Amino acid sequence: MTAVTGRVAAAERGETRIADRVVAKIAAQAAKEAVGDPPQEGESPRATVTVHRDAARVRVSLELGYPCDIGRQCGAVRRQVAQRVKALAGMEVPEVAVQVERLHPVASGAQGRIR
């Protein structure tokens, strides 16, 4: 400790560790932000994370409404997850793997009408 300021030197303070499951929750919420609410009868996105030092490798599983631009949706999920994990957990995200588990047909107004 220094006598003038009373502060502890950075090397002596310790470290903050964020559990993998916390980063996984951040990633799942970010994926939901990117694609919106799950399709009817669909499940919210799920994520698993492996953290090594200050880097997180993320795998997101989600369900999408169909028809949609699957590639664009997956790209949006990758960007949003990487951005939110970095902002909230302070970790680099070198890899975000997106797995589309299921496609749900989106009911259009014409399909639901009785003729």
C-alpha cells in the first residue's frame, strides 16, 4: 500500500472471474436480441460457453421462423453475441458457432383463413 493515497497496487488486488454459465446467459440473451422473440411453439436461444483467460468461445442453438434469410440471421447473432459479451464481460470472442436446431413455418394471414 502506498502511504500517500491509501490505494492498493493493481498487482496486489487480485482478479475478477466470471463463471462460464454467466457468460452463457449473456450470449443467449444477446442471441434473442438479434433474432427477436422465438417463433410460435419455439424455444428461446440457448448458449454454451468455454472461457479460457480473457476469451470466450460460444456455441448458440436457436430456432427460427421460416421463410427467412438464415445466413443473415446467423450473422446478426454472431455480431450481437460477440459485441454484448465483450461489453458486459470484458472478454474477447474469437468464435461464435450458431446452430439452427429447427425451422418453424410462419403462419401467414391467408393460411389461417377458412374459405
